[in-house]
Amino acid sequence: MKRFLLALCISMSFMLFTAAAAVAEEADEKQSLNLAPNAKSAILMERDTGTIIYDKNAHEILPPASMTKLMTMLIIMEEMEKGNLKKDEIIRVSENAASMGGSQIFLEAGEEMTVEELLKGVAIASANDASVALAERISGSEEAFVAEMNKKVKELGLKNTKFQNTSGLPAKDHYSTAYDMAIIAKELLKYETITEYTSIYEDYLRKGKENEFWLVNTNKLVRFYPGVDGLKTGYTQEAKYCLTATAKKDDMRVIAVVMGADTSKERNAMISSMLDYAFQQYETNKLYDKGEVITELNLLKADKRNVPIVLSESVSTLHKKGENKDNIRTEIQFNEEIKLPIEKGAQVGTLLVKDGKETLMDVPLTVDQAVKEASYYKLLQRTIAEIAKH
């Protein structure tokens, strides 16, 4: 018995030592990486899983400059998804929006533009005037829109971000971190059509008119790094050169953030190094696409008996190249209580992605259509139909 216990202790000690050594080896590898030597802070994240591949001072509080517009675009995309804002809706520009300095598309007070044109101005040219025009349309004023931005910060669980405007123009108590910017970008990329705008290298507003405006993307990597299709640059004297970039190769999408680079050339080189590292060392295993029907929910008192249940975002697992990925499995858990009516997009359950017994992530399961209570007449019809079966 003593020999057995001794052997068991030795075996457990060896297993613990091996696990600790593996963790230490991974930590040493991350520390030895120097992908962003000339940045104040940086982070490299895989989009679907949120796995941090590399970070340097990622939680250091710094001015985000125009990367602020990631949150501005996130709220715009949410409103479009809800149907509260249409791409072809005409917006009349206020004097306040037209008066914005810094990067702009030179909007004039009283000028009319579509939502899509203004969004292009924000996404491509980092236009402060277009940002304010959209904010005023959505919330009534820039101040009210900023309150929505900060509300979203709390919903995302971000501890080190606070906004004072929609543009990123210098302001007291306006700050963020590389980590928080990556999380905002991760959320923004749920709305996959955003890259249809952020990936445009050049375009025109007011085409063919006297005041035609040439839009050129402030993110040059969109043109010069294969797979880069966004997201947002930033620069002020205090913030220096910043960039939150995203790139996709095969099924793998990554997010790279650099803050506080001395030049745009250094900033772009560091982002490129991080992207190179991610695509050379890692690969993803795509499990589901956003909006894919996972199962159906049978609700006795709903107007539709079988309600399609979909994923709120794409789902993948991340692996070092060559690693085994055969143990991955998924599990569906519905909410204990589901009350009618249910709004479109409401969460009704969770998809758990597991590696053996370890839960790697949990992804919201939602309804892709509004579900109402069935009328008394419809319930009566169902009852009669069930009786007829028997």
C-alpha cells in the first residue's frame, strides 16, 4: 500500500510538474516576443475566441485618438441591425456637425447625405463631421450619443475606457487601452458588413459635383497587407500614431492594436509583424458561421411552434499549427425560463464549446425573428389537431 501511495504521489508530482512546465514555457515564449518594440502598448487577439496571442502593456491607459470611432461605428451598426437606421436614409447636416475640426469631409450646414455616405466618411477618411452628424441623427445630440458609448463600455465589461466625444479629438478624461480597443473591435466585427466600408482604399463623395471629395483610407495596410480589411487609425500629438487593424486569412481573423508609435511607418511595421506572427504560428477550426441555425426551440404557447435558434457570432477554436483538435465538442444550454413575447436577437440560451471537460468559450444563442404569444384561436386549433392525431 505504501509503495502504491508513493508511486501515486510521484506520478501526480510529475503530471503537475509537466503542466507547470508547459504553462511556464508558453509564458516565456510570450515574454520573449518583441513584436511591438516601439509602441507604448500593443495587443494581438484572435477574433472568434478572444484569445490573446501577444500583449505589451495592453491595459495601460492612453488616449485612443480616432480609434474612438470604433465605438462610434459599433453603435451605428447596432442601430442599422435593429432597423432604426437605413443605409439610404437622408440626413441633414447641422451647423454643429459642420463645425468639427480635424479629419473631415467638409460637410456644410444644411447639406444632405445618406447614412451610407456618412458612414464611408467615418470608416475611410476618419471624418469627425460625419461622426457627429450620425450621432445627432441617432441620439439627438453628440452628448446623448456619448452617453450611449459609455453605456456600451459598461455592457462590454471594460474597466479602463471612457469617452467624451464621438471623434477622439483631445479631451480631458477621454481614454482607453489597447485591450479595450481590441474588445470593442471584436464586438464591431460581429457586424460583418462593417468591413465592406473599412476595406475601401479610395472612393468619392459628391461624385461629379463641384465639391466632389476624394476619400482615401487612413489605414494604408488595407492596400499593402493581404487580408487587412479594417479597422481604424488614430493620431494626435498626445496619442501619437495608433491603429486597430484586422485581417483575415482562410477562416482565421485576428485583431492587432498598437498605441503610441512615433511614426506611421513604425506603427504599420509593428502591426504587420503581429499579423505575420499570428498567421505563421496559429490556425483556427471554424465550427459555425454567424447566423447559422443550431437547433429549434419548441414553444407550446408561441405563435410559431418551432423557432430557429441561431448564433450571434461566428464560432471557431484556435490552435497552434500542428496541435491536436479532436477533443472539441459543443453543448447547448437553454435558459431556465423563456417568457413570451421574445424580441428578435434576444438570447435564449448558450452554446458551450469544450475541449474535453474544459469550457473554452460560451456563445449566446438567439432567435432570428420576433416570437409572439399565440392567439386563443391558434391554441385551440393546435389542441384539436393533437386530439385528432390520437
